[in-house]
Amino acid sequence: MVKPDLVSHLVSGLRVAAIRLPSDVARALAQAQAREDTPRAQSELATMLAAVDVACAGSVPLCQDTGIPTFFVEAGERSPHLSLLREAIPAAVGRATREVPLRPNSVDPFSGRNPGDNSGRGLPPIDWQLVPGDDVRIHLRLKGGGSDNVSALCMLPPNAGLAAVKDAVLDHVVASAGNPCPPTIVAVGIGGGSALCLRLAERTLWRAVGERHPDARAAALEEELLALVNETGLGPMGLGGRTTALDVHVEYAFRHPASLPVGILLQCWAARRATVRVDRRGKVEVV
């Protein structure tokens, strides 16, 4: 039996994600506006910040595309609540669709039928990762169609090295232009295999803007790529300016010696996310 309290807190998390831009993202947008020196770029960023204020004041979703509710669960291996989550997460998505409201974005690829509650085969997507301990953290994100449409998988020559990885990221950002609604958060997964590198990239999108990878090599690559992406001059909404990306996040895994896979995801400026924590006693809170 799904605990109503658990579902209610998950609905609250989805409501927070839909309406409130995380403070680190809002702060990065404000800092970007301060350093822009062209009226058009400043105006675009001012419009984004105004939308953030309107959404909060009116308790309405920040963007009309409330995306696909997507979950990354850091599951404490000793938690007694994991079986409840398997039922609670889909129940919360259906309820949030009605109550927040979230736009019903689930469509059958064969018939085109929309069930109206963001449900369906394979949805909501949940990425489970067992971690030590008995707490559970459910990281949730609203994954918009516009930015998801410019995702990329690059299978590079295995001896190409990091120079080719950098070129692939820059080429993709430039080719995507204004389609992902920049300034973006660029997520890069390196190694592991074709499927894993995209999953690695997606996991970085729950990281705060400005938070660096604990591995100094990956952190240095993040800093370098951020500078290079912003030197492209694409700017806010692809209309020119100094801020094409708010941040670059990198994750990596060891790879097969015959492959160098790189997954690239571009998160739009409306980087909507929240986290729900369940402790071992069953206490639930949005953090």
C-alpha cells in the first residue's frame, strides 16, 4: 500500500520543480545579466528573470512545457521504503499532472494517444542507484522537449583523446544554436559505452551550477569547456552575447579500448529540479 504522505511529498517536489527555479540557477542568470554588455542579451536575461518572479508570485509553472517528470533515486541499500517508491512515484506524477498542473506530455509513439496524466509504457523514467545507508534521495527533474531534442551521442575514434571530446561538445553547442533556449547547462558524459555515457551526462544535471566534479581532471575540463562555450558568442536564446552556458558538468566512466563514447545534453535555462528525502523512519521532506 502506497503511503499518502509519501505521494503528497513527491507531488510537492514536482510542484516546487515546476514553479521555482533553483536558487543557484537564478543567481547564475542574474550574474550573467550583470556581465552582459549588449542590450539584446541583457533584455533576454531580464525576461527570463521576470518569468521566474511571475511564476513564484502566481504559483504557476515557469514554462508551459512542463516536460517529462524524470527521477534519479539514490537508494540507501538498507532503506525499508524502496518497494513503496515503485508505486508512489507514478502515483505522484499522475496527481501532480492534475493539481500543479503539469502539461500531459505522454504520447503513444504508435497511436499518438495521450493518456492525459503523463503515464504510459516506460514512464516516468526512474534511474535507480544503490548507495550506502538507509536514507533515500529522490532527485526529480522536468525534462523539456526543446532541450531534449538537441541531445547527442558521439562515438569518437578511441585514440582521439580529450581534444576530440572538446571539439565534439563545441561543435554540438554551435550547431544547436538557440534551439535549447540558452544559456544552457551543458552536461557531458564520457566513456562507459553508448548508453552509459548519456546516463552519466543526465546524472550531472542534478548538480548545482558552479559545483565542480571531485576529480581535478574532470573539474578542469568543466572549467575549460565553459570558457570555450561562452567564447562562441551565441549568447542568450542564440541571439548573441557572452553567456551561452551557465555551466558545464562532466561525468566519466572507464571505457572499452576500442570506443570513446561521448554523450551531450543541453539543459535549457529553466533548469527545474527538486529533491525529496525519505529517512529510515519514513519521515519525508522536500529539501
